[in-house]
Amino acid sequence: MNNDLKATTAPLPWQDRPEGCNSVMWRYSENPIIPRDLLPTSNSIFNSAVVRFKEGFAGIFRCDDTNRRMVLHVGFSDDGIHWRINHEPLRFQCDDKEIGEWVYGYDPRVCWIEDRWYVTWCNGYHGPTIGVAWTKDFETFHQLENAFLPYNRNGVLFPKKINGRFAMLSRPSDTGHTPFGDIFYSESPDMEFWGRHRHVMAPAPFEVSAWQCMKIGAGPIPIETTEGWLLFYHGVLHSCNGYVYSFGSALLDLDEPWRVIARSGPYLISPQKPYEQLGDVPNVCFPCAALHDEKTGRVAVYYGCADTVTGLAFGYIPEIIDFTRRTNII
């Protein structure tokens, strides 16, 4: 197996910026692209990972069922918009019965590194931690050791080794609806033992950028650009009416990604549409996947809406980088 596995002819899902729109990113006019009840057993489908695969797309989807259990499913699409999600939940193969015992799983990410796709997700093991697995065909998934001790969420791999080691962003947390959260960076020589932990970003002061003042967490796989790693990340405001999840952007140093070059003060997308404001958890825009095209600079971001359905937003990477630098709060 080699890099040919990643080869694809699939065009990026895309919709041009609407006439009169001055926003850096804009929503797909037919959002949500995945309804909550696409499966007979699904209560909600959101916070999911999407990648190009063969002539189309593949993904790992968070599909909470009608027992309200947090379950992962594999899905496929020809255009990245219309999805066929397997009815049977994803089950990982694991040599260690203790690690492989399924408790729950949610908020997956998928990242191509060298010759395979790696899956990370919030895995239940005496509390939430970061599960890790790999696949070459989106049929068989081999589970590895959990990356960290509980409690941790938002495990996001970099798409290449940094200084010869695998690299991951995460957010140490607690057992519940964490009222705090910083982004940290970690490295591993073998995708099993993780160390060299470095602090990346903390929530911003309320007076500086209120949408990200309570907690933050990495979103899709970082995108390598000539100006640094472009990171979409979510931030949370604790409002008088509860938590509000929006997302913005940051630029990280290419060689030392724990060093932040720039960080957006305003958000890119916040809950403003009915499908983002109304659902099982109101007022949530939570990005988990991004597809981009180097030639055109286009990027398509998949995000969970109100912990219920899945939306899609578009933008141009050069414009987002300019926005990040222009509104930098560092």
C-alpha cells in the first residue's frame, strides 16, 4: 500500500459566494446536508469526519441513536453532499480486549498520514479520552491504544509528521460539560506513546473576544499553507441562555505548531440559522472536517449544527488567512 490509496478524482463540494455576501465564509444554501433521521435508528447525525476516497468521499459519522447512545457509522458519497450511511455501527478490531471494549464514541476526525487513514474520536474508557485507529479501506478498522488518560476531547492529528514524529492537538477536560478548555499539542514516535506536550492556546479574555472566552477546541485536520498551519477551531461563550459554540481560525507555526502566529478575534461562523439555533443542544456550530483544493484555494468545512444535523460552509483559504492576520488578537 502507498500514497496511491489517497488518489481521487472527486471534485470539491462547492457553492459560489452568494451575491451581496461580504462574509469570509458562507453557508451552503441547502443546509443541513444531513438530516437527523437519515438512518432508521438515528436521533441525530452531527460532528462528523469527511475525506476524499476513491472517486468520491468517505466519512465517519456521529449518529446518536434513539436510545441516545453515542455511536459511530461509516458513510460514503459521490459528491460530498448526498450521503449513504451504513446502518450498522462501526466496530473496531482490537488485539486488547480491555481497550477494544465499546462504551461510547463521538466527534470523530479522519486524517491521512503516509499510507493510511487514522481515525481519532472521543472514546469511552473510564471517562472520555482519545481513541485511535487506522484503516485502508473504510471497511476494517484497527484500534490502537488510547492516546491519553481520561479526561480528554477533540483529538486532531496533523496530516504529516512534525520533526519525525506524529503530532496531535487535544483538549484536556473533565467528565461532564466541561466549563473550561485549552488546546494542547503532543507528539508520538509510534502513535502509541505520547509526550512532548506543549500549550497552544487558551480561551480569550471576554473583553477581547467573547465568543471564545470559556473554552476552545481544535476542529478539522490542520491545513498546511506557506504561511503556517491553518486551524479551524471552535470557541464557547457562556451566555445568560447557556453555551454558544462558534468557530474561528488560527495560524500555527509549521515547524513548532504550538506557537501561534495569528488568531482571529471575530468568529467565522456562529449559530444564526434556525438549524444551528434549534435542536437537541441549541446554538452550536462545531467544525470537524475540512476539504480543500490547493489550486483554487477553496475550502469546504463540515460542521455539526445544534448537536442534531450536519451543515456545510465554504470559503477561500487565502481570504481566511488574511482575515486571521487582520483580526489577530495575539
